[in-house]
Amino acid sequence: MNTLLTRLRGSIWIITLLIGLVAPFSLADAQACTSSWSKSGYKSYSQIKREVRARLGNARIVRVELCGSGASAYFRVIALTGGDGSATRRELRISAR
């Protein structure tokens, strides 16, 4: 019985440690986006709007955020499709350059 409790405590400790190590990375991803950016090297809002229209048709853009930096930068776009009270939330990932 004591060895089982000891093993469970060790397992719980390891799981807690892993959660503690992984959680900041997921928060960092969420915080790595901004809703404002300079136009140097990145697409303009008009270009993003055209890409959203090409993918989703006449969707309403709710939010645009620039995420990441350098070659891995992308725009996260939240848009609503459909209408008449049955709008569907869609999230798109569009390259920033």
C-alpha cells in the first residue's frame, strides 16, 4: 500500500511539474499577437480583407491580429460567416508577407 501511494505521489508531482512547464508556453503564444502593426513588410488591412473574401465570401471581419515575427509571422483573423441570426465564427490564419 505504501509503495502504491509513493508511486502515485511521484506521478502526480511529475504531472504537476509538466503542466507548470507547458502552461507559460501556451500563454506566450496567446500574448504574442497584437492588433496593431506597421505596414513595413506586412500586408495591409485591404490585402487581408481581399484574402478573407476569397476564402469565405462576404464574411464580416471581427478581429485581425499579427502573430509571431519574421518569416513565421501570420495574421489571425476572426470572421463571421452566414447571416440572418445564424452566423458562424471562423478563424483564419493568413501569412503576413
